[in-house]
Amino acid sequence: MDDITDYSFRELCKEFGADLLITEFIASEALNRDAEKSIRKMRFSNNQRPIGIQIFGADEDELLCCLDVVEQAEPDFIDINWGCPVRKVAGRGAGSGILQDVPKMLRITTSIVKKATLPVTVKTRIAYSSDSMVVTDFAEALQDTGISALSIHGRTKTQMYSGNAEWTLIGQVKSNPRIHIPIFGNGDIVCASQAVESKRRYGVDGILIGRGAIGNPWIFEQCQRAFAGEPEREISVAERVDVCRRHLQMAIDFKGERTAIFEMRKHYGNYFRGLYNFKPFRQALVATPTAEATYAVLDRIKEHYI
């Protein structure tokens, strides 16, 4: 998730129990041009391992060329994004746009696996649209390219994020006796009970959590506790404020105040979801131009709700 799963947020997700992390997706062309922002997206700490660097693109040569740069960063694996549905990505044949040409997806994936010295994984969607080839038709072929794992989001490209994720197809891929690589399910997991139920019902090897983690790094701790049969821990307002404050400070340290202030606005609503009459505070958080002003709002939130 671009500008979401950055260095600072991954630190928090790992702290709260995420087993495996993946960077924001990075355009192959930008890496080949040595674009500063894209190079920065590859940075991670050893605390964040195991971690994969996720790349995307539509041009085979560009994708193959960027592998040298990616492997110099020494991640644990390389993840290919064949799942992003946004127009500026899919519209040019990258992300889930490539699901309109499955043979091309298989050809490029095979080439990447052959060139890479690290394990390669893939994230994709169940199909391009409701009337196109579905993942159950090409999952085996993807496995045959030599990838080490496959993550499947249970929506089509044309659905974007509307409707409900179709986990039945994910389960069908996992239950295929010819599938031997790990299969990870993704879509609509916003609480620990959903993660436990989806893993139990569909037999996947793991649960990939995306939007459910925005402003909610505790979801990983809650999942770990649920899988262990332990009761959920209540997250106090004071802890929400303190973690949010720490998140902002780490983002400032990594990206600078102006960028961090802007990008953190995507997290505030979830950090304080469910608080009564929170709207005025949220409006203040997304309008503050400086870190000092943001910290002052966070202090007022703590004072008001405790």
C-alpha cells in the first residue's frame, strides 16, 4: 500500500506481532532511474525481517533490469505485484492490469524467477473481471514459474475494493492437491476473529492484512492472541495516542516533517475509530501543518477521553 506500509509503519507492525512484512510497491522504471523516493522505499531495518521488496511494472526488460538494484538491498525475498487495481497502474498493464494477458504474466514471472537469486513471490487478484479467467485456472501455471508463494486478494480488478472478497476461490486454490507452495489469503480482514475464521475455513497457509492494518498496528497482536486462544487485549486511548505520536515522529525522522504530516493523515481515522464525538479532533489532525500542532491535538485527545 503506497505511502502506508513505509519504514515507520512497518516498525510498529513488527513490534505488534506481524510475522512477515512487505514494502510499499515500487515501480521498476523508477528503480532503474535511481529515483530517490523509490530507493528510499527499499530501506528497512533488520528488526523488520523477514521482509520482501515488492516491485511492479508492465515491461519485462524494466522488471528484469531492476532486480540487481533490489537484490543489493538484501531483502529476504522479492514480491511481484500483479494485484494493484488503481487506474494509473493497471491501466498500463501493470498490477492487476496484466490479468487481461495471463500468458504475458506467466512469461514475465518465469523470467524474473530465473534471473533472481532470491525467492520470488506473487500477489494477484482472483481475476480481471467477472467474465475473465479466474485464479483457479492459472494458479498452477503461476506455481510452475518457480515462485515460492502466492498471495491472492479475493476481488477482481474491476471490483477495486467494492463488494465482498471472494474467499471461496482462494480456498479452491489452496485445496488443489497439485498446489504445493504456500497460499496466502487477502481481503476484508479487519479483526482477529475474521483472520482465525478465514484460516480455519479455507485452509490457507497465512493471512495477508492490508487496509485492516491502517492506523491499527494492534491487529497483528490481536491475531496472534486469537490464534493462541488468548483473550483480546483492550487498547486504551492513552496507548492509541502514544503509538500514533511515535508513528508520526518516526515518519518525520525518515521522510521529513512536511511529507510525514501529509501521509499520516491516512492513519488518524483508524487510530481513533469508535471514539465518541471524535470528528472535531480528526478535522484538526488532518488540518495541522506542523508536527508541533499535531502533537498538541494528540495531547488534547488524551486529555479529553481519559
